[in-house]
Amino acid sequence: MDTTIIYPSYFRIFECRNGRWFIKNLESFVTTTTTNHEDIKALYDITEGQIVVELFRINAGKSGYYLANIRDKKYYYCVDRDGTKNKLLELGIGRVDPQVGYQ
């Protein structure tokens, strides 16, 4: 199963399991600057803790995946990892692989 999700660095994927929050790893594959894209506070003037508060507000901390557009301060709830792919596609980010299609 393909679990690769490609998205802009101003998005972060969080997972909530049993009331615990996890930020999914961000791995750059193309970088045009020396900017540290993992330093959320320096880049967007918001901490991971503040993001989690916003994520909690949209679905009361229900288990699942959460997508955070930290540049524009917009937050989304997704039931599962595939839901994050679908939400990104809805937002005009990415495309369906024509070789594989998308369920």
C-alpha cells in the first residue's frame, strides 16, 4: 500500500491516538533554500502546542488524523491517512497518480 503523501512544507499532519498527539515526520525531497522547515515557531510564529489546541477545537481531540495549514492557520480533521490525501486533493494540492488511480 502506498503511504507517500507529498505536500507543501507549510502543512503538517498530526495524529491523535488515545488523547496523545503525534506530528508525522516531514521529509524534504526538494529544497531550494537553507531554511529549516521543521522550525514551526520561527517560520510561522506558532508552536506545536498552539496547533494542537486548534486541532482539538475542531473535533474535541477525537482519534484520527489532522491536517494543519500552519501558514494560513486552517485546520482539518481526517479519519485516516487516506483522508489526508483526499483533503489535500480537495484543496488543490497534488494529483492522482494516473498509473495507480485512487480509491
